Amino acid sequence: MTDGHGAAAGRDATAQRDPVTGRDGMVGREAELAGVTALVDGVREGRGGVLLVLGEAGIGKSRLLAEAARHARDAGLLVLTGRSVEGGGAYRPLAEALMGHLRQEGVGGGAELGPYRAALGRLLPEWAGEASATSVDPVLVLGEGLVRLLWALNGRRGCVVVLEDVHWADPDTLAVLEYLAGAVHACPVLIAVSAREEESPPQLIDRLAARPGTRTMRLERLVRDGVKVLAERCAGAALPERTLDLVADKSDGLPLLVEELVAGDLQAGVVPPTLAGMVTARLRSLSDEHRRVLEAAAVLGAEAMLGGGLDWELLGKVTGLPDGTVVRALRAAQPRLVVPAGDTLRWRHALTREAVVASTFPPERAALARRAADALLERGGPDDDLHAAELFAAAGDKDRAAEIFLRLAKRDLDRGALRDAGALLERAGATAALQAAVALERIRLLTLLGKADTALAEGGRLIDQATGDDHALLCVRLADAAISLRRWADADRFLQRAGRPDDPGILVLTADAAFGPGDLPRAARLAMTAIDQARANGRPEAHCRALVILGRCIFRHDVAAARTFYEQAAQIAAEHGLRPWRISALINIATVELCAHPLTPILDQARELAVDTGRLAEVITTDLLNAEGVLLVNGPHAAAPLARATAEHAARLRLPNLQAVAELTLAHGHAADADIGGMQALLDSATGHPEAPAEVAALAPVVRGFRFLLDGDLHAAGPLFDAGMKQLEGHCEAAPVPHWGLWALLRTVLADRTDRDDRDDTARDLVRGSYVVLRSVNRGVLHYADAVAAGRAERSGEAIEHMAAGDALLAEHHWWRRLCRLLAMQAAITDGWGDPVPGLRADLAAFEETGQHRLARTCRDLLRRAGAPTRRSRGTHPVPTPLRAAGVTGREMEVLTLLAHGLTNRQIAQRLFLSPRTIDTHVANLLTKTGATDRTQLRAHLAATAARP
């Protein structure tokens, strides 16, 4: 194996034979070998990371990676290898590393790989599915999919992925490597990478080196003594001191030149002064026709050949020489210029080919490049178009080069290889040809990359220069960018400038731009017109999108009609294979279902389709809706695992808006546990995301109030709920969160009988007149609030009817119903209406069965106030292991928990229906058992205990 473009005959330049093991070693690389061995051994122990081997061509990088692969195989690890090539297509080294193994072994991957199969189809053609635009960076999806695939492949034994010559890697491969560098350090996966540092993008080296778990090795040239040892190993015998001195002087410590110089000395009897001199001398020994064949091969580049070798048939077309002459030329060039490599030939080294190119007369080089480009286009291999474009550019044919670069960029944009598309557009732009078409695709790229503001700035400079169809398309692209930035007026202005008022696609975008700021009547009219035009012109995608927009416009006024439009969109999408729009339609149908129920199987259908299609943002969206449903049915603890997994998933895919919502949901669980630190950390993270939805900032104080609510401290909870819900008031785009009804109920319960401000009526009327009552959970709790108000006004019959109506609407929202009933039944006890005792006893049993001790305690308080006290066994409150070891009892733990919430001894006594003296005794016992000196230290002790895993 050699470092660089080709494969060398015989051993690597730094190789030497170990007399004990019989294996090749390396000269002057003892420290590096020890480091490689340690990294591979770490994989065996479950640790992963990245090995980044840097150095100039011929320094021995490939040899070092070969040692890593050999040691890994000896240790029973899976080894996958791939390499980048100059001008290779998107993800080439990754695809090469995986495909050979999967052809032999195959992999199912199971549910873990399901959402990523579409993305992995970019590397594995048999997994390729429908390509579609997505709001998730395709590189992140592919990177996460690769982590899971490598985990599935290695069977938990561990694996080493060797990727050579990444200085030639395409931009998307480099982006995936950067993602992997941050993702595999906690997995039994080692990514071993080699690159010529002088040819690598500096930012790549810096970012990879900065990742946790990355080990960077820079290989230096050999010292003089090392050169002499290596020279004799290459010769396989002792060499005269004069020859050794010449090799040391001329090689300058570069192992490759040591090998070349020794080979030249043994075969030609002279030592050429440099590699370039050696190549020139060898070319001069060939006939003109034979030299022409080698020059054509050098201009083509080895990787333009089928199988990466020298394709004699293609060389015949480029040179115009008979096949026999081409074969004889290749035979004559062995072994000094080309060497055998399996069933084909390769350059002896990348530098060998470069030296041949440099020796070719420039006009002849340009002519060879044009003929080679035409031959590649005629052949039509996987990477031939790209190589042809490069050759046309080298030959000065700018228009043909730009046309190919642009076509390939559009292909990569369609399949999500955004960074490769960007590189191709830059190369197309460098030709200074087809500038308008290049600019159009660049604006599309910037929007997909989340740089819509840059897209608008660049497009704005071009819009007055574009004409005809280019002008219309530019306006549409700029409108798309403006919509992504929520700049609705700008989007509308661009669409008007497009001058295509009857085009269904433009009508749909115009409707979207009207819907964003809340102009629902105009958006609905435009959507209906778009539906008619799309149906008449056979534009199913525009038809689906218009139906979805129309459904959203009327959703708050006619839920049934909105559902009909969503179902039509889903049907059309299914008929035409428009899976992204079917997913969108199904999620919208699910939102209709969620108005009446906390959970719906339609959401699972949408999720399954999103998984199959690789639409991971939609997968996360469905998980968030399901997590909220689980919270309503079974409480925050039950929702926490799904919320936590969803937050982590969104974070890995860099979807901060969805991550914020997941963290907010998870914060409810920490509030329910009275874990103030954990709750606040999640709320700080959620509200700190710049793209967090309005609901997140608004509900952060509500979640802080939530913990007081669960402790029964309604007066502390009330102002926090007020602060949060006030932020949501008037937000037409905000989701109808279930906290609205709870807020109205809380305000009604807290309202003073003598308070003439009618705060309870204001809250209830606000909710009653809002779209949030589309959800049964808010309507049901609003009935509880009406029951409280009616009972306070001594209309007990009306209050009882409202309670029954609320119970019916909340029949499926078990946990939320029990929580809200506590507030209503507290008012019933205070105001003397209804019979709350049976309901309180049933809810107490449910809270005790699920271990929700704080709510169970509130139930007991209320039953005691209602004259129906309940007995509970002592010591049933859960005690953390460290405190149990210190002798803390269940009752003492209950006292400690209330003390940590700031209650005085007298307040604790009232809460637990014990005497203040008994509480004083419990506090004294806690001080003794924990070693604390005061109440502040007791609180700190409890917080430290709760923070332990």
C-alpha cells in the first residue's frame, strides 16, 4: 500500500521486516506505532475516537494506517477501508468503506437504522429511497445514521474505519467526518484518517483536531540514520557506504524517495537527482508514441479510469493510437512509471503522475484534456461528468465546464449533498460562464443551508439584471428565502415581481406568505385559487401544499372542513408518491384528532412514514406531540423518557427549535420531582435557543409555577402562571397548549370572594373566546373553572353540572384531570358545594399507586378538611439510599422535603396534621442524622443527595 494516488510494488517505503514476528515494521515510527496500538486497544475496551495522520506525500501515512488496520484485525475488530480520489464524487470514501463489507455480510439494522436508511442510501444504492428536501442538514442525518450503522455492523465488538487521502475528499464527506469526530468518542469506533496537510483545508484540520477524542499525528521526515536503515531494507541487502550517503543526501529524509532512489540505483546504475529528474529520464527512454500514451494517462488522472487503473481502451480514444500501441506503451512504462495492481495498472505514485503532467507541453496538454473530456462524456461512468468538466476547465473551454458543473450541482442539491453542491457552484462560478444560472442555484443552496439572509442579499444584487424565466425563477427563490426568515412582506413583493400570477407554485407561496402574518382570509382565497390552477395544470405537489394551507387557514373556525382538506392532500400525495406532503397532511390530521384526544394512532402513521422516508424533523415533531399526550394521560414522569430521548435526538441533528420544546416538556418532570436545579437548567437551555417557539419562553415561568402547584401552594403558582400566559395572549401562531385551561382554573380558584376586579371572569372569558378551546383538554378544565365560579355564587346545581361536563371531556386525560380536579375540589370544600370526598379518595388511590406522593399529600389534606381524614402508614415516603443509610425515616423524609420547599415548622405541622412540637423533634433528628447545623445545611444536603445518580 502506498501513500497517495497509486499503489507501489513491493513493501511500503518505511517498511522493515520484524525478525521475530515476520511482519513488516516501520523505520523511525516507534512512537507513532505505540500510539496507534493504544488507540486500537481503546476500541476493544469500548472507547472510540479519531486518528488524524498528517504529512506530505510519500511520508508513510498509508503504512501507519495499514498497521492500525492489521492490529485491529488481529484483535478481532471489524476493519472498513475507503479512500478519497482527486475529483471523486460525493461521499466516495465512505461508500467504498461500507459497500464491500455489506455486499458480503449485509446488515438489517432494525428499528435503530429505520429513520436513517434514506440518508444512508447516498452511500448504499440498495437503500436509496425517495430524495426530498428536509429541514435537517443532510450531513447531520447521514452522520448520525453512520454512527448507528457502524454500531450495528460491529456487533458491539468495535470497528476501525480507515479513510485515506481525505485532502481529496469532497466537502460533504469532510462535513460528515467532522460530525463523526464529535460523535464516536463514546462508541467503540475508531475513524483513522490520512491527509496531506499542505493540501487539506485548514479549517478541516483545525476542527477535527479540536474534537474530543481526536489524536493527531504529524509524520516528519526520517533522520539520516533512519534513511540508511530504510535504504538497506528496501534493497534487501547491505549497500555500499557511498550509495547510502547518496540516498541520504538526495532523498532529504522522504521515505518514498528513498525507495525510488534505491530502485533507480539498482536498475539503472545511476542515482537521479530528484523524482522529477527520474520521471523525465524515464519518459525520454520511451518512443514518441509511447510517451504520448503516458502523457494522455497523466492528463486523464488515474481515477478517471475504470476501476481506478489505466484503461487502455480509453487511452486509445484520447490519443487516436491503436489499442496494440497503447498496450505496448504501458508495458514499456513498467515498473518505473506504472506498476501492476490486481487486474490493472496504476501510477507508481501520485507524484509520478504529477511529474508527467508537468513535463507535457502546455498546448498539447490542453488538446489532450479536450479529447479526454469528450471520451469521458461518451463513456458516461459514475464520476466521468465531473472529470470531464475539470478537463474542459483546464483546456479553457469555460462554457462546457460551467454547464457540467451546474448540472452536477443541481443533482447534488436534489439529493441533499449541499456542501458538494456548493463546491460545484464555486467551480462553475470560477469559469465566469452561465453566471445567471449559477446565481439562481446558489440562492437555492444558501436557503437550504439556513443562510436565507445571505441568499436575499446576493439575490437582491442580481434581480434587476435577470430577465425572462430567469427573473421569475429568481423571484421565487428569493420568496422562499424570505418565507424561511418569516419576512412575509418581502416574500409577497418578490412573488408579485415574478409576474406569473396564475402559476400554481407561485400562488401557493403567496398564500403561505399571507398565512404567516395572520392574513387568513387572503391566504385562504389564494390557496383556493392555487388548488384550481394546480388541478387544471396537473401540479399535484402544488395541489397538496395549497390544500394544507387552506386547512390551516380554516382550522380554528371549522375543524371538520380543515380535516377534509388535510385528508384530500394526504390522498393526492399518496396517489402521486409525494411522501413528504403525505407526512405533512397526516401530521395535520393528527392535530385535528388531538383536539379531542390526548393521543391518536394517526400520529404513529405519520411517524412511521417519516421514519421510512428519513424525514427526521417530522419524526421528532411526532415524538413531541406524543410526549405531550403521555404527560396528559400518565403524568410528567411517564413522559420524561420520550422527552429526554427527543431532546437528545434534536440536539444531535441541530434542530434547536424542536430541542427547546422537548426540554420544556422534560422540565415538567423535574418540576414534578421538586428538582429545582434540574428544572432550571432545562428551562435556561430551552429559552436560550435563538429559534425557540413563542410557547417555550411563555411557558418557562408556568413550569416554575408548576412545582408550586403540585405542592398545593397556589398563591406562589398564580403570578408565575399569569406571567407566562400573558406572553402567549394574542399569539395567533402559538399552539393551543393545555396550560390555558389550567391557568383559567387557577385564577378562578385564587379570586377573592370580595374582589370586584373579576379576575376569574376575565381569565375564563379570555380562554372561552379563544381558539384554544378547540382542544377538549382546555374546554374540560374551563368547565371546572365555571364550576368553581358557580359554586362560589351559591349555584351548587350548576357547579355540579359543570364538574360532570369537565369529567366527561377529560375522560382520556387521566393525570391532567386528576391534577385539575384537586383545584376544583379544594374550592368545593371551601365553598360547600357538591360531594368531593369520593372523587378525592379515587384520585388519592391513583396517586399512591403511581408514587406521586406530593399530589397524594394534597389529597389527604383536602380529605382532612372535608371531614374524611385517611390513615397512612408511617414511613411510606421514599427515602434516597444515602439518607436511608443515615437512618432517616419516611416521615422525616416528608418533613425534610417540605422544609426544603421553604415551609416553616408550623406550616409543615399544618400540612401533615401533626403538632408543631412533633415537627420540632423531626427537624432535630434530621440535624443529628445528617450532621447539618441548621435548616440551610439541611436543604443543601437534600439537594446534593438528589443530584447523585
